Amino acid sequence: MANATGMALRQVRKSYGSTDVIHGIDLDVAAGEFVVFVGPSGCGKSTLLRMIAGLEEVTDGEISIGGRDVTDLDPSQRGIAMVFQSYALYPHMSVRDNLGFGLKMANTPKAEVDTRVAAAAKILKIEPLLERRPGQLSGGQRQRVAIGRAIVRKPDVFLFDEPLSNLDAELRVSMRIEIARLHKELGNTMIYVTHDQTEAMTLADKIVVLRDGRIEQVGTPREVYEHPGNIFVAGFIGSPKMNFIEGTAAEGGVAFAGRTIALGYTPAEPGTAVTIGIRPEHIEVSETGESTFSVSVDFSEYLGGTQYLYATLPDGQSLTIEHRETTEIFKNDTILVSCDTRLIKVFSATGHHLGR
């Protein structure tokens, strides 16, 4: 395992003229941790990554890697290697020459270049491809070469900027597995940017959810899924997204769709408007349960092992249900559904999580 290096960001800000795009980010990354920046387009995740890499100037604040202030250092002096979405391979060079080019430019002895290239090729299982050119490779193979070019530099920290965006769905799955294996094998600190929450949930030791240049929540995949701090995180993490139903707080629970549901606690002053969050996978087609509703199915998606039902509650509000039973349900069916009330989330009018 590599000598992993930690990282810290302290009140990091970025402005373009009078426009602030990163607003005082504080973040600690432990040595050897796999951290994923996730959020919608325009949230600042790639800008933040480029600031860590030294490709964007820091307006204010400090970035340290391995306890060393690198805020104003050149990218080559930071101990980082970056893997881009676009691969950025030289088309006229062989895979071998692409892997070793950066080392050669740094006047690394040829014997060491050859050793590092051979080691990276073995790790990534691209040894048979070393004499090919990028135009003779598939998208997945080109991405392996791009990652290999980072490996040969023996960086303290790997930075990935949406590296799988150009791959088809099947290749994305296999490359996720490859990157997870790579992290386990190398042990380096890795920072990974994506808008794809599946990548975030499957790869991360720690997820950083960003919105409008601010951190909304930091936690393990399980923490941000099971205990979202606000309605934005609850809606962004999870697929299909969480159902949000308008209702009111009640004594010992909430009221919506003509029913009062006991939660075992009072989330707010009874009568206060709240938003109730229920994940599609936490709803089941059932005539029994702690909270049973009759819903009308507007549309059904059958995906083999899973069926997604898009339904309407008695008060007209929408509800998405993940149905995994063998019984097929069709459009215009009226069904009874229930959910485990322990998994219901309640949010205030300002979007903050209320309750336990």
C-alpha cells in the first residue's frame, strides 16, 4: 500500500470578478480515503477539484496536502495526478509512450520509466495494448490508459474529474469496479467528482454533497442516504428520488392525504406545514401496515426484477413506489400501499430535517 496522504481545505473560496462560485469550503480528507464530490451541474464540484489540482487559482483560503500548504504551488509541485473526462491522450503515440510521456518530460531515467510503465500496465491489465495507439482502443481501454498515466507518477493524491462520463452504461459498471479495486490495491487518497449518485454511493468512503458552491452534507454513503440533513440531500441521494408529500405536523406524528400517521414524536408545533419524505423502496404494496393508503396507479414501468409504479394519493399528490414482488400491477389499478413509519423523514418549510 502507498504512503497515503491526507488533505485539508480551510475557508476555500473562488470568485470570478464579483461572482462567488465557491463559498468558504472547510473539509478534511483522511489519508487513504476515497472521497466523492457529488451534486447537480453548476454546484462547483469540478471547480473545487481544479483548485485542489492547482488548475484554478484560489481566491481565498488554504489547501494543504500531507500537512504542506500547497495553495500557491504549481500543479507539478503538489503531489497530485489528475484523470480527466476527456482522456487527453496523444493520438500519435503508442499506449507505452502515452504512459511514459510525463516522466520523460521530467527527465526520469529510461530504466525507471520502463519499470513504472510496466507496473502500471500490469495493475490495469493493459499489457497487451502497449504498442497500440489510442485510436485502436475502446473507450474503456482509453480510460485505463489515462488512469495508468496518473499511476506512473506515483502521486500522493489521485483526482478524478467525471472519468466515466463518456462510457456506455455497461462499461461504467465495469470501470467502477476497476477504480474501486485500484483504490484497494494502491491505498492512495482519491478525490472523485461525479454528478452520478450511483458512482458516489458505490465508490465513496465519504460523500461530499455540494450545492451552489457550498457543502450541504458530508458523510458515508449510508449516512447521507439514511440520515439526510436537509430536503436537498434527501432528494438528490437515492434513485428514484424520495417522494415529497405536503402535510402538517400532528401530535405524535404527521397528517397528510386525509390520514394522521403516528411517528412516535412530534416533529413541529401541531398544524405547522411540513414536507414528508418517503423513499420509493420503503413503500410496499400491502393491505396491512402501520400506514395504509389507497392509491391510483397512473403509470407502470416493468424492469424485470423491479417495477416502478407512479401513483396518485387520495388528495392528488404524486407517489412513486418501488415494487419488487412477482405480482404485476398495471396502469389504472387501484392498490393499497403501506410504509414503515420509522423510515419516514419530516422537513420544515425551510428544508431542514425535523425529528430523530
